Amino acid sequence: AHVFERSLKYNLSAMLKFLLLVLFVTVYCSANPGKRTLVLLETLAMRESHSIFFTSLRDRGYELTYKTADDSSLALTKFGEFSYDNVIVFAPSVREFGGQVTVQALVNFIDGGGNILVAANSQIGEAIRELGSECGIEFDEEKTSVMDHFNYDVKDNGKHDLLVVGSNKLIADKIISGGAITAPILYKGIGISADSENPLLLNILHGYSTSYSFNPDKPIDEYPNTVGTNTHLIAGLQARNNARAVFVGSLDFFSNDFVNAPVNHAITGAKFEKSSNDVVIKYLTKWVFKERGVLRFSNVTHFLVDNPSRVNPNEYTVMENVKFMMDIEELKCNGRWGPYEGNDVQLDFVRIDPFVRQQLQHS
């Protein structure tokens, strides 16, 4: 149980509201993450070029429904209920979705608790750019690529946009990244910028200090949209309703070619038999589709320290000493619930703004 004890300085009355703030973690009440997944593709041929990725999802129990992004029969709801738990958008150049799917419909899907994985590239269309903007991130312009003249692979075509990205540029949180990777990541795609002050956005993978995003076929006559470590390659969002979204600037990142490719750093000469793309993809999708980083709570109890027999009263008055307790469990890798061992849980007492914030301690 996590315990909080504090003298209250304000009358909470009926306006008492509890809010758990857990970094990168969903407070969730279902033991089984939703598996119904709509896959929107540029062309159906991508089922073959990205077959390793899709097979890995099916092996984990996901029910994949493949459609082209402009299919006239597309719909996210039926009889007022969402037909899917997750949406994968692998259609970077789409200008307008088909059927009843629009950017606003996808935003409503996130608002309804659905999860979205989006992959883009240098041929990005307005629909994907608009969807990113609705979620607080900005893709660079069409025909731009992330380049780095000091961190590229020997298979690069001379534009220095086939990036070799080390593990030190990956988010350190094991829930999302799975921990340290042994080989670099291969990345070829567009740059992403995001507000570093937005607490809901996650910088999952970013470039080096020497990275930048620009059109590789044009001279640099203006300041690039993203420069250095501010060049995001993968960005994530956990909304306040616990929905999750991940935006990846490289569709090739998920491809069979990149997953199986050896890595040979053109500058340092460092060689690796295989990229770490598949490892990162595995843990990234587990997070965005709520297989990892999911908590549930129960047995919420609060009472006056000097009157423990009166449990969960509706109000407290000034300077009364209150004890708050709750049980928190985490969904483990084996699909079972177990005790949450973290120390990053906070309790807020809120009226208009939080005016009491206290770290909860294990008991």
C-alpha cells in the first residue's frame, strides 16, 4: 500500500479530488489490453515489405485488419462504439483518408481512449502532418530528411540521411525502450519537433548534436526546422485520458530491410551484424498498445489520524491530520498483476489548482 499523511490547510469539502501522477504509466482497470487493430497502409504490398513487424504483432495476439488509407469503406465506429482498440497508420503520403475516417475522427479516437502508431517519411502528406499537430508534435516539410554528416551508414547514397543512431539517443526509461540495446538503430526519414515543456510528450529517440532536418537536394539557405538533439526521430504522447500515441518519422524503421540490416558506421568503422530496430519496435509497441507501463489501484482509504474508525468521510476541515492509503499493482510481462515497486507516485488535493502535493511512501 502507498500511504500519505499530512495536515490539511484548506477545507476540502465535496471538492476533494484525488489525482495520481505516474510518469510514463497508465492507471488502468483492465487486465487485458485491447487487441483489435486497424492497419492503414499506403499500399497493401506493405504487408510483405513490413511482414516481420506485422507477424510479431499477430504472434502477440493482435487482430490486424488491413486497409488502404483511402479505402472508401473505412470507419472507426459502429453503432456508436469503437470497432478497434488501436490504429496503425503506415501511409505517409495520404492527403485525405477514405470513408468515415478523417483527422478529426482519429483525434476523437484518441479522446475516446484509443491508441495510435503513426509512421511517416519524406513524402509526408497533409493528413499526417495535421494529425501530428493535433497531438502537439510537428513533422518537417515534405521532401525533407534528417541528415548527419558524422553518423551515417556505409550503405548511404551520398546524402548522409541513412542514420546510425546509438542507444544513448534513446529514452532511458525501460518501460518504453526495454533498456540498453547492443547495436545502433537504423533510421531514414523526416524530422519531428515537439514542445519540450509539454509534460504529456515524450522524446523517445532523437538525433545527435550534428543532426539536422532539411531538403537534401537543395542548398541550405535558411535555418533548418530542427537542429541537433532537438531533432526528434520518435515522439510519444500519453494523453490525460491514458490514451497513447507514437509518431515515428521513418516508415523504413519498421521494414524488413532495416530490421535485418547489418550496421556499418561510415565514420568510425564500427560494425554490427544486425540493427536494434526489432528490439526497439518490440518494446515501443508494447508501450503504445498498453502491454507495459499499466497500473491499477484499489482499496482507496482515507481517514482522520485521531479517528480511524470513520473511513472515507466527505469532508475535512482546516489543519486536520489525514491518512491516505491505496493499493497499486502493475501489469507484469507475463500478463499477471503484481505489486508496483516504484517510488514515483504523487497525490494531489485539487480545487482549481493543486494546493497539496505529496509523495506517497510504501508501507
